[in-house]
Amino acid sequence: MPGTQVSAVDIVIFGGSGDLTARKLLPSLYLAHRDGALPPQFRVICVGRHRWGDAEFRDFLDNQARPFIEKQHYSDEAWAAFTATVIWRTLDATQAADYAELRPLLDDGTARVFFLAMASTLFEHVCRNIDAAGLNTPLTRIVLEKPLGTDLASAKAINATVAEVFEERQIYRIDHYLGKETVQNLIALRFGNAIFEPLWRAPTVKSVQITVAETVGVGTRGEFYDATGAMRDMIQNHLLQVLCIVAMEPPASLDPDAVRDEKMKVLRSLKPMKLADIARDTVRGVYGPGTVKGEPVPGYHQSKGIPAESETETFVALRAEVNTWRWANVPFFLRTGKAMQDRVSEVVIDFADVPHSMFGGSVLRHNRLVISLQRDDSVRLHLMAKEPGDGMNVRPVSLAFDFKHTFATRRADAYERLLLDVIRGRQTLFVRHDELEAAWAWAEPIIEGWKKLGERPRPYAAGSWGPAAASALIAREGAHWHEEM
């Protein structure tokens, strides 16, 4: 992927005391620093409204960020060296005058990254205030954390405002799923192996499943989540991005626009859903009380910040179609949910059945390629093979490739990889403005359709695989979710 070598960088994190900063950004930067992946000269400037001195900020680093570094990767010496480069500045993102505090900290000849780890409603304020303070230079990049807007109109407004200040080459709309090593390996699997390309299409492929299941509930994020829901939080961005990689045509290169042009073609080819389609081909759910991994979990409506009358969904399963020659009549089943039985992110390619069985009483199962993006990070190809012994009976077997066992070196996590790409000016794994708007243009009518239909989300027990209607949805096509096989 194209990029440039950078010898010095200043990273300014808006929302510097937030959950994302503590859980992901600072631990990722620590690991990159420990492994020598960051430029020789770098600083991290966390900004926010807290009026912290050095002691309070040090407590934040030690108590809120350090626990999210795995023990085998932590050392006091490396942590001290990293945190010596991290400082705090009090700043109200909505107040233009406060940005003068940043100017003496930033060298005009140094690459600078503004990471907006905050609500997207503040993005427009920050961009305009950065511009007014004269902080935008040719070496500046700005990172926008999802969700980018709450609908198509707000996404367009954010894009327009950011474009007033920054050129598209400076803008990095982050979707951390694209930073996962296994998602990038999906690209390698598809386009680095000649055996798959002739099969990666209709009618050889019978159906495609994309599942992102979480065992956690909403926890302390109830107020945010209730205004968002699973469709906005997961389907509109993460799952559609994975669908694009599965369904896109081979790009000419890994140049950012070459890849993103092909993804755009997929988004434009998604069949729009009318109200009858939404009623038939989508399932919304909300989790009730249950048990996950042996621990009791209260229902969504018993969680802090959730009103009793809430109709927000915590689960979505739907059937989509990509209207191209390659994927004609191949259903794509997307599924995501909270408080599910297991933590799973996977792509399942179901191949067509053999046209005729010659194996007597043996039950043939179709071949299935399972690409695990989370949990065990593996690729498994399920085949039929002959049982040992007399006769010609066949049974399912699998060929497995496990990334952890094959590659012994530590793999950068998603945010670590994407932060390094931002610093180096690599945009391939980031979302372009037209991708964002195309995804919203497809997803928003579904959200509006649910309102018109007036149906509350179907209940499912925490620790289950969601409402039974999700199994019925896929069973109509003669298919089953992977865990049901």
C-alpha cells in the first residue's frame, strides 16, 4: 500500500479521557512504541474538559489505560518510556479560543494527526476550530471515529463540513473492522489464490453469511446505545464493509482509490429494500434476562439509561442481495447482536450442492468455507471425504488454517494497525466519503421502514443466538446459520 516515511508526528486525541482512548488508542500506541513502529520523534496530546494537572493525568493513564495492555506485553520500563511522551491539555472542543493552547505544542514541519474520539455531533465544531486556529497544514491528517452521523443527512453534513477544511487525502474515516488482520487476510485469500476466483460467484456459491455476535450487553453505554441501535452501530458500517470485501471485483492494485472504487460498486449494487422486503427479509430483536458464559445478565430494558418504552434493537438479521452478474440470486445474510451465546465474527461461504449423489445412503453436505475474523482467527474448508473401511460411505471433514499457530509473531490489533496507516498516509483501509453516504442510503430506508411497520423488536434470552425468526429467515433459502449445522 502507498505511504510515506514519517520521522516525526504529533497525535492530538480529542476525547482524551474517553473510553475509546483508554481502552484502545493509548494501549495501541504503547504497543507500537514498544515495538519501534512509531516514528523516532512523536508526542501524544490528550485533550478534554477535565482540569487535570500532571498527577491527575498520570492517574488516568495508570488506572484507565494500562489495565488494557495484556500482561505479556507490559513492562514498567516500556510504559514509563511511552507515557513520558503523553501530555494532557484542558480544552473545550466547542470553544475556538481554547485551540490557541495547541499552537505552541505543534511544529509546522511535523506530521500531525487529529483523532476525533468523540460524538460525531462535535466533528463540525472541531474541524472549523482547527481551521480558525491555523492548525491545518499539508502534513495534517484527521481521523473521524464512527458512527459518522445518525442518518444520511447528518453523514452528508459531516462530510461537507470536513471537506471545507480538509482535502479528501487528509481525511481518515475509521472502521476498526478493516484493521483486523483476518479481514485483510480475506483480501489476500480472495485475490492471492487462483483456486478461489472461478468459484467465488453464482451459481457456485449458494449463499453468504456474515455474523458479528457479542457476548456483552450494553453495560454502561445504555444512553448512547439506545439512541443508536444495532443497525446504525454495526450493520451500516462494520458488516457492510466486510460484505464489500467479500463481494467486490478484483481491484487493479491496492491503491486506496482502486480498492474503494470496487467497494463503491458493491454498495451501489445492493438491492434497495421496499416496505414488503423489510417486513419479510429483516428480523429485529432485543435481549431479555438470561445467562452468558455462566453469568446472569439483566435484560436490555433493565439496563442503566434504557427507558422502559424503548423500541431500540440489540439484534438484527437480514437478507440482502447484490445485483451484479457475479452475485445474481445469491442471498447475503447479515447478523449482529449483543448478549449472544458466543463472541464470533465470521464470514461463511456456502457452496452449491452437488447435482447428483452416487454415494447411496450417505448424506452429502455442501462445501462450506468459514473465515473466522474474531475469536480463533482461522480459515476452515468443510469437505466430504470417504470413511475408512469397506464400502464407499462419505462424511464431513475440514481443512483448517490457524493464524496464531502459523504466524508466531505478535499481530498488531486493529487500532494499532490503522493508527500506523494514518501516520504513514495510507488510506486503503479507510472509508471514503461516497462509501459512507452509499451505506447510509441503503441502511436508512430499513430503519424508516421499521418505524412504519410499527413492530417492536422480538425478544430473545441473553446467552442465546437471537430470536427464532432469524433461523426461519435463513431456513427459507434451505440454509442454516453456521452454529446450527
